[in-house]
Amino acid sequence: MTRVALVTGANRGIGFEIVRQLAQRGLHVLLTARDPGRGRAACARLCREGLRVDFEILDVADAQSVETAIARIGERTGRLDVVVNNAGIGNDRQERLLDSDLDRLTYIFETNFHGALRVVRASVPWMRRHGYGRIVNVSSGLGSFAKMAAGAPFYRMSKAALNAMTVILADELRDTNILINAANPGWVRTRLTGMQATRTTEQGAATPVWLATLPDGGPSGKFFKDEQEVPW
Ligand code: NAP
């Protein structure tokens, strides 16, 4: 039996590398993206490496798109074992909560928080069918209360909400073999951060991939960086 994984926002950056590493571990991975051209091109690149990767269009900010994509994946593969909520958008470091445009708050939450919750809600029924699930929320150190401060406020708040969601869902799922955790990938060189960041996408993907492949009885409702638990 081959496990089936879905990764959101996977046409580039950390998500793309998560797909690669999961497929290298033998999973059948659905690379999802909101743009079909970019998504198919990314998928073709990994297929040329001999990996078992398929494309599915999925815009996490669109409820209908999430429902349709996960139903199609279920019909296509008969199962869904692993979900990595990676899709995310950033927020200007200079922005301040006292005077920023509140429409930006809604826009960022729609992707970073509501998007992840939509995907989880649509996926858990498939995970329950086979009594197995691994859910990874790609969070950020900027969402950690231990380091909460001014700058990029909507992004920080969206990731803090994603962290809260991780703990709540882990408790709701505590009597199941569905484990849900949050990962901080560190400061990774992608379009989101720019090229000054210190880590490669390979390094950024490592902890999400580790959480996506945890053994039964592994941790749930926790926050990890470099495979070590970190404070919320
Ligand atoms: P990235 O290169 O900008 O990639 C973000 C991905 O999310 C892109 O594929 C983008 O697709 C996709 N996306 C955005 N909105 C979407 C939507 N509505 N539906 C589906 N996909 C959507 O950034 P990244 O650094 O790899 O970020 C990946 C995750 O890591 C994010 O959650 C981010 O917050 C988190 N993170 C990154 C860092 C870092 O240092 N890079 C640090 C901490 C956390 P398009 O190409 O269509 O825009």
C-alpha cells in the first residue's frame, strides 16, 4: 500500500521541496497549486526526476476549489493519508496594526488560516476511513507568542491562529491515529523572503517532511523546528 500525500502551494519554494522529499520516500504525492500552468510545470519537473507526483488544482482561499480538489483526489486514489498545509502569503515588515488596511488582514487570513482549516476539514474524513493521518501546518517563528512583536502583524496573527488551530484539532483528534503538528521551517531563501535568508529549501522542508511521516504514537499538537519541539 502506497500512502497518498497532498501539499498545498507546492509549485515553488518550500512546498515544492516538500513534495520532492515525500516522493523520494515513496509516497504518491499530489502537488497542488492555484495556477494550473505553474503547477503542471512544477509537477513535470519532479516527474522527470522519476518521482511519483501528480498535479491537482487547489486554491486554498476558495472553499469550492478545496472541496473539489480533495473529492477528486479521493476518487482518483481511494485514500488521503498526509496533508501539508504549506500555502502562504506574507505581509510587509513595515506594516503596523494601528493603521494598515483591514482588507489585507482578511486576505492574508483567507489563505494562511482559513485555507488550512478548509483543507483539514475536507481531508479528515478520508483519513478516518483508513485510521491513519498526518497533518502538518507550515507555520513560522513569527507566529510564536514567545517572540511576538511589531512588524508583519497580519502574517504573525495568521500563523498564531494556525498554531492555535493545531492544538485544538490535536485535542479533537486525540483518540485517533491522525497526528497534527506545526512546523517552523526557519528563514528559507524563497520568493517570500528573498535571497538573503540563510536556509535552503531542502533544509526548510526537512522538518515538515519528518512530521508528515511520523510513526504511530508520535507527537501531536506540538510545534517543531529542526525536529525539536519549540515553545508556542
Ligand atoms: P513562496 O515561495 O512565496 O511560496 C508560497 C506558495 O504558496 C506559492 O506556491 C504560492 O502560489 C502559494 N499560494 C499562495 N496563495 C495560495 C492560495 N490561495 N492557494 C494555493 N497556493 C497559494 O514562499 P515559501 O517561503 O516557500 O512559503 C511556504 C510556507 O512557508 C508559507 O506558509 C510561509 O508562511 C512559510 N514560511 C516560510 C518561511 C521562509 O523563510 N521562507 C519562514 C517561515 C514560514 P503562487 O505561485 O500561485 O503565488
